[in-house]
Amino acid sequence: MGIVVHFDGLCEPKNPGGVATFGFTIDRDGRRVHEGWGMAGRPYTPEATSNVAEYTGVVRALEWLTAQQLTRESVQVVGDSELIIKQLKGEYKVRSARLAPLYKRARELSSAFPSLRFQWVPREQNRDADALTNRAYAEYVGGTLL
């Protein structure tokens, strides 16, 4: 079964220029082993976008797997952002100067995994990562979940 990573990101109350947050889950052989969430850059700046947040989720998840020395495992990275998944699969070019460094970092990290694939899923199949992204946003604004 291997490792399945789900990632997500958001930028509220406006995109770009709001509060960008990310969330990710890591399951190993069907059991949750880690969750992460947080800020994806400085709030209320042009760099705060949902795509930056999505990429930050991928990068943070791959960094955690690398730190845990799990690079030899079979890894599936799953997200509901068609843009991010298709860029990471090489199907779309990265044209955004904001995304280029995050894309480069994600590709550098993913190159350490001999068996890693990216998969798009509908939003409904990405609920846990979405909930963590909303948790990060709620923690930042001091309110309740979206």
C-alpha cells in the first residue's frame, strides 16, 4: 500500500492577497502517521495565493517524509489542484515567477523518491487536508473553521 500524502491550500478572504494556509496528511499502509498545517507566506501580500499555499503543502509533506528517512517508500501525492498536479507531472509548464521556486523545491525533493507519483482527485476526496488548511486559517484569524 505504501504512503499516501494528501495536500491542500487556500487563500482567504481574497486570492491573491489574503491569508494563505496549507494542510497535509500522511498515511502509511492505511494508517495516519502525520498531519501538518500552517501559513504559506506573509499574509495580505501579493505572494499570498492559493497556488502558493497548495505548493507549500506539497513541499512541507515531502520535507517531512525526507526528514523521517522514508524516501525509499512508494509514495502517492494526492491533491485537488489540477494546476499543481499537472505541473508536478510535467504536463503543464510553470509560468508564474511566484510558483517557480516552490515547483523547483518540490521537484528536488521528489527526485529523492524512486517510486513517487502525483494524482489529482476531486475536492470531496481531499477532505482531511482541506480541514487542516481551514484549521490553519482559523488559528491565524482567531476564529472558527470555514
